[in-house]
Amino acid sequence: MAKSSITINDIARELKVAPSTVSRALNNSNKISNTTKRKIIEKAEELGYNLNMVAASLSRSQTNTIGVVIPYLHNYFYSQVVNGIEEFAYSKGYRILIAQTRDSFAKETEILRTMSSTRVDGVIACLSTATQSTEHLLKLTKNNIPLVLFDRVSFDFPCQKVTIDNYNAMQQSVTHLARSGYQSIAHLGGPTTCNIYTEHSNAFRDTLKKENLSLIPQFHLSSDLTEEDISEAMKIWFSLKTKPDAIITANSTAGLLVSKLAKELKLSIPDDLALISLTSEPALHFVDPQITSIELPGSEMGKTSMEFLFNEIKNGKQNENTSIKPFQLIIRNSSFKNN
């Protein structure tokens, strides 16, 4: 049978179901179970049936596509979030469209404008570090496109949000170092235009005071976390008379580079220098010593974000729920003195 001649009746005959069932499934009717839809769509693709799903869905003002906007595709945490989103979305008959901003506000604005114009059913986004205004998000609201923000969020914008307690993540990290005997703790943070890094910065300052440790201004830095920034910070710190005996980095990439640079300076970790990263990735397990880190629940954050979005699409009602997910401080060899 030539692929061009495949009809709904052919698919129905192959699966031994009614043609009306096939038609409803291909048009994503809620009268057909997701399991049956999946079997019918798979058989249609196998037989070569050509269904313009976008055109069909637009006739129903629904595309069954969710836009997902993340800073970087290669980042371990964001890949875990996307896995969680995709798993929940697929179970509900949705596909996801992924775009990366590379932490550019201009690119973020353009991506959201495009997603709004192509009428995705909803958007899940992590804001760029450069995002200071939320006016571009209003375009989605005006077009009745639900939005869920995760990780880097704007608490002022009226939408649902999924994040962690970033203040407490830094608080636990400083407390662990202080009570392990470290007294000159440095913080290599990200740009304070981003809510996460502002929360880290505030918690660093507050917790040092609570632990009766001095805040050395040169040890409290914000940066763009480029390799150049990190190298320059290490150069400055270890040229000072009073040098740090512990460093907390904003992310795992910075933590791995600090570990490398410390070894080049002939520093022993953790005897001369302790190290904690405020995010995690598998590579932290494979350096010597392994690096203490904050484990973020990426997949769970993705699932909850998609669940929030799905319920908003289903109910047609905007919500402003915020889910604060639990994290774990995983203590490894990089933050315990060997004495």
C-alpha cells in the first residue's frame, strides 16, 4: 500500500478500532485515553499517514505544545528539569519545544515573542541573569498563555513559580564550614541582578555574623562567573595577606575551576582550602577530593512546573502558587579538615 493512500480507515482496520476512534485520537479528543491516542499515533506514523497536527490543533485553538525556555541546554540542572517537564507532559499528551537564551535578555524576549505568536498552549521558563524587567512576560498574559517560572523567578510577577530556598542553601553551607573550623570564608557569587544570587549574598553576610565570623569585603564577590572572572578572583584572594581558608561558589562549573586553580597553587583541599558548590553535577563526584554541594531537585521541579501548567490550561484559570522544593547539602571530602 502506497503511503500517500493511507486513510483513517486503514489505521482503524490495522488496530481493529472504529474509524471515529482514530479520528478523535488524531484530533486529541479528551474522550480518548492517552494510551489509545499513543497507539493510534504510533500506528499512523508507522503506516505513513500524514496529519498536519499544527493545522488541526489550531482549528481547536490548541497546539498541545509547551514552550520551555532555559538559559543553557548543556547545563546538568536544566537538563534534569527538562526531563521532569517532558515526562509529565508526555503522559498528558503534550509535546515540548525547548529554546535556550544563553542568559541574554534580548534573546529571552525574542523567544517568548515567537512562542506567543506561534500559540503554544503554555510556557515554562527560567529567567536569564540579565532579566531585570518583566514587561516582556505580559505579552503571554495578554494572549492568555499560562506561564510558570522556575529556579530564577520574579516574585513580583503574577504567575506560578517553582524554586528552592536559596537563602537557606547558603545558610547551611556557611554554617557547615564555620562549625568545621573554617574562619576566613569567601563567596564567589553570580550577578546580583538575579534573585538567586541576591539571596545567596544576603545569606552569606547574615550567617557569617550569626557564626561570629568577620565579613572580609574582598571575600564577598559577585561576578558573571566566567573563567576569566573566577581566575581573577583567585589571583586577588591568594595575593592578600589574609587568604581564604574556604570558598563557596555559586555553581558547580565555578567550583570545578576553583578546585583546579587551587591545585595549581599547591593548595591542599580541604586542609588549606575547603570548597562548596551551590549547585551540583556528576563531575563533582569524579574530582579528588569530591566536592561538597547543594543537590537541587531538578527533575521534581520540572514535574511540578508542568503539573502547575497543565492544571492551569485544563481549568482555564490563572493561579499564583509558589512551590518551594527541598534541597540537600551533600557533604563530601572537600569541606572537612583532615585533623
